[in-house]
Amino acid sequence: MPDAPIPSAIQRVLDAAARKGVTLEVTEFDESTHTAAEAAAALGVDLAQIVKSLVFVIPGDDGPEPLLCLAAGHNRVDLARLAAVSGAADVRRATAREAHDLTGFAIGGIPPIGHIRPVRAIMDPDLGRYPLVWAAAGLSTAVFPVPPATLRILANATVAPIAEERAEAGGGASGSALAAARSTGA
């Protein structure tokens, strides 16, 4: 029995990686891995190992310019940090239609590579905490593992802090302020 044909969205991702000399192993699921939590559960990995490919837009004279954020699954992108890192004062999250029109992929399956046009990418440094991370492979049911350094090269991404700061338990200024507020009953 012949193998089923590879869906065109996945093939675009495989072809983009191959152009950079990288062979990807795509895993397809029967159920959706649309959200980072669904992908982490299906793979049995930490949420932080899931790459969220989030499309933002910067308004321009020739229409919106796409900006792809590759964020660790447990993080949220901070718009102020993203604006500072990208040098764009006016950046916002793309609508589902804009994301599809600018990348050629639907939300939930947007990969870090293989887009229909060049897309500037910024990568969350938290992805580098693991030897392997998992990114969407063009469909909401397909993912691939990749070392973070290879992901950066494939996406031609700039690594920069784009995540919202989180209060760390028992440390840092945020943790100290929280502890002080608790001790004063605030």
C-alpha cells in the first residue's frame, strides 16, 4: 500500500528546511495540537518546549509587515518589549485572516518557516533552555522537534527578550515586592 501523500502545508515546511540543509521529522496526530497546551499534552513534554509561532503586524505604506514571534509555550509576548526589540512603535497581534494572508498558514499550525513571503522572526531566549523544542509543521495536527539553535538558523531569527516578566517565587524585584505586599497585608 503506497504512503499517503504529504499535505502541501507540511511539504512547504519540509522544503524550507531542506533548502537550509536540515531534514525534519514531522509527527502528525489524529487530534488537534492547535494550542501549546494541547501539543505539550500530546507529546508528553513541558509546555515551555512548545514553540508558539505568533504573527504580529507592523503597519506600513505597502500594507502590514508580518513579524513572527517564536515564543516558549509558557510565555506571553509583551507588546512593549516587542515594540522595543523590533524598533516598531506601532505593533499589534495579527487577525486570523491577516496571519493566514501573510504566512500562508492558519493559526494553530503556523510554522517558523515555509511562509509564502519573507517574514522577520524574533525568538524567545527561553526556548534555549531545552535541548529540543517542538514547532508546528504547517497544520494544527503536525509538529516537528528541533534544537533551538537550529530553529534560530532555520527561521533566521533574532533572539531577544519578548516575553512578559513573571514573578519568580522567592526572588527578584517582583518576588520581593510581592513578599513585601503580603507582609504588609496589601
